[in-house]
Amino acid sequence: MLKLIKPVVVGVALVVLSVYPSVHNPVLAQSAEEVDLNVVTRIRQEGLHRSQVMDTLWHLTDVIGSRLTGSPGMNEANTWTRDKLAEWGLSGARLDPFHFGQGWSFDRVSLHMESPRKEPLIAYPRAWTPGTNGLVQGEVMRITLDNDADLEKHRGQLAGKILMMEAPRVIAEGDAPMVHRHDDDTLENLISFPIPGDATPPVAGARARTFHFREKLNAYLQEEGVAATLYISSRDYGIVRLGAGAAQDADANPGVPSLQMAAEHYNMLARLLDDDRPVEVSLDVVARFHRDDLNAYNTIAEIPGRGRLAEEIVLVGAHLDSWHAGTGATDNAGSVATIMEAVRILKAIGVQPQRTIRIVLWSGEEQGLIGSRAYVEKYIATRPEATDPEQLSIPARVRDVTWPIQLLPGHARHVTYLNMDNGSGKIRGVYAQENSAVQPIFEAWLKPFNDLGADTVTLRNTGSTDHIPFDDVGIPGFQFVQDRLDYSTRTHHSHLDTYDYARREDLMQASVVIASFLYNAAMRAEPLPRKPVPVERVWD
């Protein structure tokens, strides 16, 4: 519980927000945090009354569309965001390259059952798989191809077939709510910290073996003359949730055309085959690879710091890339629009931060946080090169982690990284990533936004997004706690990820919270406390 202490006025209104119930203990008293409520008021006025967040989101989704890394849509988004940030007055707006691989896009897809009756089927192509070069028709076959023995078992039997590669699954009853917002109980539960169980040691070379088998499988499908492969969506209600069917590396084998199907249609085909009824389908996929530039790009721009702390960097980011079926609104154009709006607000109200505030819009997040990892390796910290021949036989992005971490000069300059990537729901708090020293600081920073529903700091970790490469090398990297809405049930990686499912009021709220966090981090007398730089764990 925060407690307001006597205000201290120095030019502008500064309030010292106590982060503990008592200031009589000298150790606790040192944790008092100054928050400039005059600036908070200006942030709220600009962000809640003159917001441009939905205009930015609309352009990224309805105008540009999906933004698979390396695709024409992503290239357009990189350029547009760079130019928009420059238009708003940010400095040094630029595109920062890193090696990625070939791009991919698709223009058209159709899938129809031709027998035992005619019916259109819902499906989308999986990324980095080829098109069909026209209409293809073939017999559908259920199959398991999980290991070398499976490949040998079916050799010479698959020419012209369209293979169902996964088992059908039972459709859920649907008793859980489709849209989720935090309440007092769920937030209270989030604050409790679960004691970690015994960690499982990493399996050396497991990622290499998985990568090599996928390459072998794609080559096998081509050699056997398979017409196409079908996979089942992990969502119900006709929602197609998808990903990649091949690697993006320029020398990777793309395999054969591969589609992700709505679960209900996939199950129907499986039931017909289980009843020994022959099934034929036709499909047409127009897709292409883009190999002119094997780099991808992060969009970067800055609000320069002033004074002795200007070389220090407060970093904020969200991933600009998306999957290709929808238009990537909640994953992750909503977050991109929000953090762009946060820096626009700061420019609009004319603040002059002491530290430099840098915004980075990541590419390649959906392929494994590639853009943010590239940034860390370029500016913050590196790891030793792999020497094992098995590891060297696969792309660097899927190799096992090496030790020790080697710090670059930029490690000391980066004060914090703030990330947004959990849908379009409003901010309810922050994951502190087990950094106890920042908990009271963040509670003070959230206090002026308690009335907007942001009041929770949890020491829990959260993962799977772009703050992880920073946390992994000892930079204070944080992800915000958000209302999930229908992110996990409808929109995540699906063809329903469109502008319609973004919430205007939530994104406006998030933009003012993030703008304030950026200002506080940029003006704080001391940088945010850090956890120790990670070291390699020695397994028994």
C-alpha cells in the first residue's frame, strides 16, 4: 500500500511517494521515490484527450496489413514507422539491419473437398512453404511421419497424395469465457510468488536434432512427390491459428505446400477416412519467396537526453512483425501503436529527459526473438562462438546457449528495457522478473494510474517475448501485466487478429502509463537496480 508524504516543491510539483507503510526505518526511507505529478498530468491530458493511437493501429493493420518478417508488408511497416517517428520529432529515426534469411508472402489460397461431396474448406498456407503452381487435386491420406522409421515405412507410396500430418482432436465444450479481464482475485493471485520446482537440465543438441529432422522431412516430401500437407489448427470455432512450415534460411528446404486447417474441417476429413470413404481435395496456393535482401530491420528512433546522463538509454519496444493470416492487430500492432503513442506524447508535451529514450520496433520476434537478440548482441553483450560441429551445422539462432556472457560497453549504458506484447488489453501492472529492488519503485510509478486500473507489481517472471534477451544478460527488462481479453482464445497467431479486436480505451490507458514510466526512468537520479549478470549453471 502506498502512502503519500509531504510534497516537496522544486520549480514543478514533485511528490515523494512512500513505497512502505512507515518511513521511520532508515533503510525503508531510502526507498522513497519521486514522481513529478505535473508531468503526469500533462501526459494524461495529451494521451487521454488527444490520442492518435488508433490512427496508428489502423494504418499498420488495415492499410499495411500482415507483417511477416522479410515480407513486403514488413518492409513497408519498417519504412512507415521510421518516417512517422521522424515526423513526430524524434531524432535519428533509422532502420537497423541484422541477418534473418529469405522473406515470404502469399497472395491467394483455396481448399475444396471434391469427393465424396463438394465443400469449401477453411485453411491458410504455413509460412515459408511453396505455392502449388496452379490448381492441384489429390487423394487425402492420414499419416504419421515422426522419425526415420516412419519415413522408410511409407517410402514409394505417397506420390500425388495430400497428407494429413496430425491426429484429429476433440473440440472443447467452450464453458470458459472467451474474453478475460483481471479482477481483484486474479491480480491478488498474480502477486503471490510460486517457489520454483527442480529445473530440468537442457538436453544438449536437442534443437539441432529437431532442426535436422524437419529439413530431412521436407526433402523426403519433395522426393516422394507429395502434393501437399495439412495440419490442424489449435483453436476451435473455425479459427485458424498458424505458424511456419519451413525455416526462413536461404538454403533451407521449403518442402511442399503446407496448409493449416480449421479444426472442424480437419476433423471431418479424418472421420470420413476412418469410415474408409475416399476423400479428394483440390487446392491452389499462390506464394513467393523474397531473396533480394536477406537482412531484416529493427526500426529505431530517440528522444535525446540532455546533460550528464544523456549517454544512458531508457529503451522501450514492441515487435512490429506478425504472422500472415490476419493483420497482426493484437499481436502486435496494438503494442507498437501504444509505445509509438507514448513517445509521441512525450514529444508533444515538450519534456526534456536527462537520459535518452530510445524506441525500437522489433523484427523477427515470431521466429524466436531474433531482432531483439540481434540488438543485444550488437550493442549490449555477446556469447562465445559455438565450436561443436553439430551446433555449427545449424543456424546460429537455434544453437545451444554458450557461456560466459561477454559484456560490451553498451551494457552499462542501457538503464532498462520496457516491453509490451500481450494483446491490446490495458496495463494492470508490471512483472518485476524477480528483481525485488524495483518492486517499490514501480509501485510508486503506478500510483498516479491506480484510478485507471494499473496498480499491481508482481515479482513473477514472464517470458516468450522481447524483454527476455535483455533479462538474460542482466539488463533490467520488464513486460507489463495486461488484461488478456480474447488474446489467448481468439486472436493470438490467428486469422482473426484484426483491428476489430483492439480496444481503444485500453490502448489509450496503456500509452499514458508507458509514457510516464519512460519519463520516470529517464529522470531518475540513479539507474534502476539490476539483478546479477547470469552465470552458467553447473548441473549435477
